Amino acid sequence: MSSTREEQRSHSAGAAALPRRNKWTHPVVLFVAAGVATTVALVLVLTWFSERAATDEAVSEALSVTEVLAHSVAEPAIPEGLVAGNAAALDRFDNTVLQRLLVDDIVRIKIWSPTGRIVYSDKVQLIGETFELDDEDLAVLAGEGNSAGVSDLNDAENRYERGAGKLLQVYTLVHDPSGRPLLFEAYFPYTKVSDRSSQILSQFRPIIVAGLLVFLALTVPLVWALARRLDNSAADRERLLLAAVEASDIERRRIARDLHDGVVQELVGISFAVSATSRQLGDQPELAGRLDGLGVGVRRSLRALRSLLVEIYPPELQENGLATALEDLLAPASATGIDVELDIADTSEVSPKWTALIWRVAQEAVRNALRHGQPTRLSVVVTTPPEGVCMEVRDDGAGFDPEADPPYGHLGLRSLRSLVNEAGGSFEVTSSPGRGTTVVASLTRS
């Protein structure tokens, strides 16, 4: 009764010790994080598009203003002699149109001849200077449309605008009274582009953000409910798996106890009786020899049965520790001539639950190696890194192709792999045909 109650308590404790999901990998947390990341990404993309739209709109407005000033104000007032640099013509043009040209925050006005000479500017020092025209300027002079772009304030022609900040320069075509083409240039503050970008963004940002927030508000409860159902299903599956393993463990103990207390003791008695009878038949050497042979067979069967009991359940695991249990586990392999190596650190600080799990993995890995691998060398190494335990079982047997064969067997290592993973550890099986197999189980307290 005492043993049964102990087994039941062990079963209950094992079934209750279910791992808890990491809160940072919870589906709801991941979903909300994805929603927030999507919101940020959309706002950034929206900002970029709004800046593009604002730039296009500001340039379009600047082009419109420039065309109105050029064709409605400047061109009709261009006098004869302006292109030639006549001082009277310059004064007359300046007095007539200057105040009407410097509107709408325009920073600078320039009129260019096809040779690159500035024939007029509201900055008098520039009049008469000559600079090389680029391809866009020449295209405008050729009647191929207007041009606009950010002004390069490092150019010598723009040295008087350097204190005005970033500027947008716009070019359009005008003609003097003789019909000769001239290049009309106006400079606008680039802050108009930024202001327009802010206006466009302020119109769309609330719609995007509010829509995503509403979407999250509607979907998060659904994701939460689904996650709870998945958690409950996973917990049920884990409980069933643990219950199955614990039930198998209890049954192993029962079978081992019954065999040890029954068949093993009877075989020991038979072995002693046969040996005693053999010694009493000194006058019948032939019969005594046959009895000695029977005694040897009984003792051989007894050793095999004890090895089987160790495989079924190690009685020394709780009493004498993991090292003794692993030595008993590897004893049959050593008896068959296999080169066995056991290197185990002090596991006295490892929890009984982890000790039992490491034992189960070692038991299954060693059993598979002996049954299927036919190795000549077999090693078991147990280390105790900080806050954990790690075990490696390596053999030089036949190995297998993990892609072609089930690497964890039908139940054995596959079930133990699930238990190790659910306990927060890692489980890995590495193998290839003709190169042996390595099983590594690691448990670390997070």
C-alpha cells in the first residue's frame, strides 16, 4: 500500500508539473506586436508618400506661380535694351515689376540669356555675370517645358541665397520684345514642401492609425480566445503524455518488483540447490557434471534477468543516484565486448524529475544502439552546466538516414523528445549511415 501511494503521488506530481508558455511567445503578444509593427511601417510609408505628394504639389504650385509671374508680369514689361544691359532699361524694368515679382515668399528672381548671362536679378550684384547653363536650362530655352529642382547653394550663382536655407528653383521660358528666348528663374522657400507634407500627413495619419487600432481591438479578443483553446488543448495533450509515461513507469516498477521478489528469488534458490546437490553426488561424477552445467545455465539466465530488470526500471536511481543506474545500464554492453565509456559529473543537485528524464533518454538511446546499431564503442557523458544538466550518448554503430527513417522510433525517443522540449530543454538526434548516432538532451533552468 505504501509503495502504491508513493507511485500515485509521483504520478500526480509529474502530471501537475506542466510547463508554462513563455509570455513573450504568446500568440496574443506576437499578434499585437505584429499589429504595432505594421502600424509603424504604414505610418513610415505614408510619411514617405506624403512627402512625395507634397513635393509634387509644391513644385506644381511653384510652377504655376512662376508661369503667372513670368508671362503676366515680367514678359510684358521687358523693355528694349534689357538684354544688352542698358542701365535705363534696367531701371525702368526694376521700377515697374520688382514689387510685383517678389510675392508669395519668393526669395530671388533671375532672368538669363541663352549664353548664360544674368540680364536681370533683384540682387543687383548678379546682373551681368555669366555662368554655364546645364542641360535642363537649355531644354527650357529650347521650348521643351518647364523645370524645377532643389537649388544647389554651393554654386557660385547662388552665393547670395545661402543664408535663406533650402530653396526650390523653378525655370520657365519668356521672350524679349524682339522674340529672343530668355530663361526666367524664381526661388521659393523649400519649407512650403515640408508644410504641405505635414498637412497631407495630418489628414491621413488619423485614418490609418484609427483603422488599425479598431482592427486590433476587434481581432485581439478572437486571437486571445483561440490562444486559450490552443493552450488548453496543449495542456491536455501534455497531461495525457505525462500520464502515459508515468503509468508506464509505474508498471515497469511493478513488473521489476514482481520479477525480483518472485522469479529471481526462485532462480537463486534453484541455483543454490543445484550446486548443493552436485557436491553431494561425488560418487556419480557424470551426474554431478550435468548438474554443474545446469547450475551455470541457471546463473547465466539469472544475470540476464537482472540486466533486464535494470532496463525495465533501475532500483538504484533514487537510492544510489544516476551514476550507479547508468553503470548497471551499460554493464550488459561491456559484457559483450563493447568498449564502454561513462563520464558523469556530480548530479546530486539535479532535481529528481530531471534525473528521471535524463535516465529515460539514456535508457532509450543505449537500448536502440545495442539493438539496431551493433556498435563497437559506446559512450555516455553527463555534465552539469550552471542551473542545468546535459547528457550525450554516442555510438559508432550503423547509424541511419534521418531523412529516410523515423529518427525517434515509434514511441521511445519521440515521446522523450516531447517531454524534454516541454520541460524547457533541447533534444537532438544526429546520425548518418555508417557514422554512428549521437543523442543529446539538455535541460537548463530559465
